[in-house]
Amino acid sequence: MKIENICVAGSGVLGFQIAFQTAFKGFKVVLYDINEQALDKAKEKFEEFCKIYQAQVGATNLELQATRDNLTYLSDLAQACSNADLVIEAVPENPRIKIAFYHQLAKLAPSKTIFASNSSTLLPSKLASSTGRPKQFLGLHFANQIWIHNTAEIMGCGQTDPEVFNLIVSFAKNIGMIALPLEKEQPGYILNSLLIPFLQAATDLVVNEVTDFVTVDKTWMNATGAPMGPFGILDIVGITTVYNINKIKADKKKDPMAIKTIEYLQTQFIDKNKLGVSTKQGFYTYPNPAYKDKDFFK
């Protein structure tokens, strides 16, 4: 099987990045979302990403026009996946939403179509039965700022066909990613197994009023030489993603710290539409966050 036609389901922070990068690398891409309003927001991002790719990737006007020509926007799922060789699911990080989406997708997609989830926390085996094609299902996780942090973690489950797994490894390389295959299931893959505890520890310090977020970032950056601290990273990841991860812990385990964290994120950020880099404001204000200022450590 050859992968040529891609459907990316979900036009949020990562969904749009995946669609743009894949189209930029010459694949025909349909970007699906549940309504035209969501897709209009995605279309608005296109010119912004063109400028980013020109500045940071060296993209030419010809390449960006080809990217535009490769991208189609649809709010009808049946139409969006009708010719897809691969559907990359990037819907909200909520098990109920993802399972409902796969039940719907399974009825509409051609039998040839491979399904891949960009979930950062859910194991493929937890979603496989809802896909109707567990042999053609696996995880394909991208990092934010995909054009710079070009990692693609590929994780199957016990039912994933090895040929499908290898095909997705090749596809990841073809869209300019460093393919990172996992030999067995691991919650959080590689990146988030390392990153989430780090970000959680930083958030706990602030939510528990031990210190403020600027001091946490100064500590980390000065002590390790890192270019940004955990709260700069949180703005890139997106406040909504961090909220959803803690919401799952709060709902399932009644974790007191997770409950406290989601209340903090809801009132201080989500209610104020301060969602991180995507809205130009999160812990920092963009495009010129304070941690990049030469006087940040004074």
C-alpha cells in the first residue's frame, strides 16, 4: 500500500500543524473539523504559518503555493475521509470524544484506510476496539512546533499489523520527521513520559504558591542552560492540553492536586482565553516573551 492521501481530523494547535507540514511535503491533505467556524480559524492560520516557514524553514513562495494547493478544508467527515489512505486523528484529548469519533469514522472510511491517533496520553489498545480495524490502527504522536521539533513517535498495540507499523514509520520520514518507533506500549510515549512529570512538578510549585512561574523558569534556565523554562514550554504545548491531562486525573482518580490545578488553569487562563502561544498570551505574552529578554535574570 502507498500513502498519498491524508485526512487530518481536528484543526486545533497540533492538527493544523500536522496538516500544514504534510501538505508542505507534497501530500494531498484534507483538514476536517466539526464545523465551518473551526475551519475558518484554521484558514486564518495559513498565512501565519507561511511566514513562519519562510523565516524558520526557508520555504519559497512556490513551495507555499503548492502547500495551499495540497490543502482542502471540509466539515463533512464522510467526504473528508472518502479517499484517505491515512486518517490522523487530532481531536481533543478526551477519551469519550476520541472513542465517539472513531465509532463514527469506522462507518465512513474505506476499508484500506489506516487510522493513527496523535493522542499524547492514551494507549492505542484503549482505542483500538472502537476503530473497527485494530490491525490498521496505531499511535502517531507529534510534538508542538512540528517544523522545528520534528519528532514522530510511532506506537502500536498487540493487534497492530507490523506492515502497517513500518509503513507509518516510512510515512513519518517522508514528511520530514525523525521517526521514533516504540517496541511496546508506554503511556506518554517517550517525550511525555519525560516531559509531563517535569511540567507537573513546575505547575505544582505555582499552584501551591511555593513561588511564581517566572522564578521557576529563571531557576531552570539558569541552572541548566535551557533556552526556556517549564512555563515557556507550557505555553507552546497549550494550556488546554495541560488542563485536559489534569482533568482526566481529577475525574478518574479524584486526585486533589489535579483538581486544584484544573481550577487554577480554568480561572487564570482558560476563562480569559490565555491559552498560550496560539492566542498570543499564556504565562507569557507573545511574540516577545519575557524569558527571551536580555534582562530576564535581573
